[in-house]
Amino acid sequence: MTDDLEFITKVKNDVKADQDYWSRIYERAKEDLDFLSDDAYAQWDRKDYESRISSNRPALTIDQLGQFIHQVANDIRMNTPSIRVIPGDDGDAETAEIIQGLIRNIEYASNADDAYDTASLNAIKSSIGFIRVDHGYIDEKSFDQELRIKRVVNPLSCWIDSNSIECDGRDAMRGAIVEPISVREFKTKYPGKEPVCFDDARSKNAKDDDLITICEYFVIEEKDRQITYDEMGNITDYVEGMPVSMIRTVKDRTVLRYKLSGADILEQTTFPGKYIPLIPVYGEEAWNNGERHLFSLIRKSKSAQRMFNLWKSIETEVLMKQPIAPFAAAEGQVDDYRDDWLNPSKAAVLRYKSTDARGNPIPAPQRLMPPSIPAGVINAARESVDDIKATMGIYNASLGVRGNATSGKQELAQQKEGDVATYHFADNLVRSITHVGRVVVAALPEIYDGSRLIRIIGEEDEPKMVGINGQVSQDQERHFDLTQGSYDVRVVTGASFTTKRQETVTFMQEVFTRAPELMTIMGDLFFKNSDFQGAQAMADRMKKMIAKTNPELLDRKDREEVQVDAVDPEKEQMKQLIQEGQQELQSLQQQLADKTTEMQLKAQTESQKQQFEREKMMLEYQVKMKDLQIKEAELHLKARDIDVREKEAQQRVHLDTAQLQHSLANQGNDNTKD
């Protein structure tokens, strides 16, 4: 127990050091989030807001920042980051493809897009967000585990190592998540443990409805290990006394994982891999004298937003002080026609008295000038909007508003400038997702260590089952061992596969409109990328047509699929004859058995026995002949299959030779041109 308390005290000190380092950044981040909240005074100085409200003066909030946040965030969403796996020195390309497909399946199953979008949105709005990687059992009945990518909805509860300087946190040696939990939930999850708040040990004797905090703590433990080369030149662990020419010390890393209250270690496990599974996503990062500064998209635009609210409130206040009545008339001049003047739209003619109460002539009622707003107030409000755009680097073209561009090319250039001005938000997300890939790849050998079938997702979003670590699936040609080899990751951005497929269909429609004859050449690709019902069946049918007319246009895999699916009439007829012969043979065998039984029961005289024997011999002869016919048909069918395979092989050789000759001819033409 004493050791546990000492460890908890050490963790508290480490977390406190990290909180002290990040507190200034988190305070600014919370101010940004509060500024974007729906509180009435959120975008005002509190004293100015209360002063205007207390004196019955308008204090409006007309948010201009949300559209810019959505512009940047949704632009990132439209360019989906994709993790790619690259084989290292002792990895291979095919296994890298399997790992990449597995990561894509982990992303699909985890709704990783939600985690990425939430983290990037938090970085845009408050300067920092987080993504976390976790693992768990596939279901309640399985012992197999899977990795998961989870979103963090409260980034201000996460504390990364204060000594980390990398933009994706890959050098962090510890990390913590301090979150509130009700005392009632704590007692349910951790029976027998005292509900003591992690960051406030004085909060004892708390009631069930009270909230306390617990800490999920990750720390990397390193141990030295010496390695050398064996006689075959392979790297191996060094054992004292070995004759070696070179020894190197490496560090083995273990990620320890704890759940802590203020008084107990609630859970203690290890996390697979070698990285802290808490990945930060930074907004705009800047360093000044060795001190990190993070900025949100709106950080430098808040003053301009406050000024815009002020000028709009003053504009409203000026309008409120203007008279509402549209006409000015002398006393009693329109009293006799009051209803007409109150509802002028119902009167064909507006009548009035031409004299006052004393009988003196007076002019007709005069229409008042509409209320006027000082030009300075209007201009100041417009300039405030321009100031908001200038502090972000986002202008009208990026918002879909036509600006001062005189041509479409200039408008695209202005839009690109806006995208470049905020590109660091998207780029920082890409860096963080790259580290998510590192965390997952490092954890794979421990989570997917047994022989099992896994689902992977291909480049075209097609699912596939693959066996790993000794297990093989149907039609799998080789083994894949995920516990061996080293692999690196990188992330590319671009449109999702669905978007690319839609673009392909649109492009091919335009091509077929101009050149309909191309439908017979690449129509299968058009239907393959279409989404309507029956598109895949049409693609298969079109592929068979192309195989008959232009087989050289299909690759080997497609040609083999078409040939497998093709119906051979003679082969089908032979199969039907064999099936009918087998049925007839079964009938003859049954007749023979019945005849033998009848002979045993009914044959009394010698002549009767001879008659039954002759009939039995005739049936036995028919059975043997039918059996020979069936075997002959089966041999003929096998010969037919061999003949078809030989023709297919000859056709493949012919097509491959033609393609090789075509390629050599093109190379010769290129050399001639050179």
C-alpha cells in the first residue's frame, strides 16, 4: 500500500508539471471556446455588455467567425487523409499491403473519421485537439482483440509530456487523461476502492452525486539490451563471453497503463507497442525563446469580432431613436380622417383639413425623411469584417463570394491564396494521423499475434478475408506473418474513393457522349464504378462481350474469370449424360438386387432356377455396360478440360507475346526519336 501511494504521488507530481507547462495554452484555448459559445455576452467584454444592457441599450452578437471555421474544417473533411504502409528493411511489399488494408478496416470499424474530424475542429477552434488509440476484444464471445481509433471530445482533459517538442507528440514519454466521474459510477466500477479525487486528495466523504476525477496514465519504461552479430551475420542478443567484434546497446520500450484515483491504483496493464497512444493535433504552432505557443484560427480575430458587434449595436441603437411615424401634420389636421391615415393602403385618397383650429391656412401633411445612419458607423462595421478576414487570411473567393477578380483564373488564384493561408491546420492533422499509423503499426504484432482470419479493406473499399500468422483463407497463395518485419507509414490526402469513383463515371459519360464506340471497349469500367442497382451485373456481362471481341484489352485475371464463367455447351451436355447414366445404373443395380431376392424366395424347380439365373446374368451385363459408358464419358470430360486448359494457356502465351512485342516496338520508336 505504501508503494502504491508513493507511485501515485510521483504520478501526481509528473501530471502537475505537465499541467503547469500547458496551463497557459489551455487557458487561451478555453477562452477561444467560450468566445464561440452561445452565451449572450460571449463575444463582448463582460463589463461593456452589462453596462449596455443595464441602460436598455442594444448589445447584439452577430457571429462572423463560424463561417470561416466551417470553411477550413469542411475543406479538411473533403480531402480525406489516408494511411499508407511502406515496408522497411526486413519487410515486404505484399505484407505492407495487408497491414494497410487492416489499418483501413480499423479506421472503418472505429469510425476514425469522427476522431480525425473532432481533433481538427478542436485545433481550429481552440488551438489543440487529440486522437487516441485503444484496443479491446472483438466481441463478448471472443478472445481475439482489435485496435481502435477513438475521438477525444474534451481535449483540455488530456496532458501530454511537457518535454515533448515534436509536432505530433511522437517523442512523448508520458501522457495523462484526467476526467470527472460521479461517486456512484466510481463505486460501481471499482467496488471496495475509496472514491478519492485524483487532483484533490481532500475531497473525501463525497456523496454519490458528487463528481471526482480519476487519471488514466501512460508512461514508457525503457530497459537496456545489448545486441551483436552472430556467425551468420544476423543480429542477436549478446551473451557474456561471446566472441564478438561489435556490441551495441538498444532500449526496449514498454508502455505501462494505469487507472488512478487519489488513493488507489484502480487498474494496471500494458499498452501494445512503443508509443504513448495519445496523439495531439496542434493548430498554428510557434516557438519564442524556447517556449511553445499555439494559436487557433480565431485567436487574432476576436478583437475585430467584438468591434463588429459594437458597431452593429450602435447602428441598431441609432435606428431605434428615429421616429417611427412616416408623416408630420398640424394638430387636428387629420383627426377627421384618422382611419385613412392609420391604414393608407385602404384609402384611395388621403384627405386632410387645410386650416388649423383657428381657421388659418396650413400646408398639407409632410412625409418625413427615412431614418439615416451615420456613414462612419456603416464603414466601421464593414472594416471590422475586413479585419476579421485579414487576420485569418481568408477572403471572399474562399467563401464562394465573388470578389474583385476580373476573370475566373484570378478568382481561382485568390481562392488558392486563402487555402494556403490556412493550410497549416490540414498539414498538422496529416502529421498527427501519420503518428496514429505509427502507433497502430507498432501495436499490431502484439494484438494480432495469433493465427486467425482478419478482414481487410482494399483500395476500392472492397472487403476481403485474409489469414495471418499461419492461417490461410480460401484462394490465399501465401502466408502473412504480422509479427515479423518492420514497416513505416506516411499519409496522403485527397478525395475519398467514393468521390473519385463519381468523378470517373462523370468523365466517362462525357467520353461516351463524344465517342459512343468506346462503350464496347471500356464499358465494363463505366458500370463497375457506377452506384445504381445491377451495375455490377452489367459490368460482368460487358466484360464477357469484350472477352469475345477484344480479349487483349482485358488483363490476365479478368480473362481467366470470364473463361471460368463461360458456359461450354458440349461440356454441359456431357455432364448431363453422366448424371442420367448414373441414375440409370442405380436403377439397374436395384433391379438386380430385387431379382436375386425373388430367385431365392420363388425358385422351386430346376427350370425356374435356370430362368432366374439367365435374367440375373442379363441384368449384371447391363450394369457393367452402363458403368463402362459412364467411365468413358468421365474420361472424355477430363480430356475436354485438359484441352480447354491447353487452349487457354496457348491464348495467354499469344497475348503476352503480342503485348511484349508491342512494348518492344514502342521502346524502339522512342529510341529512334531520341
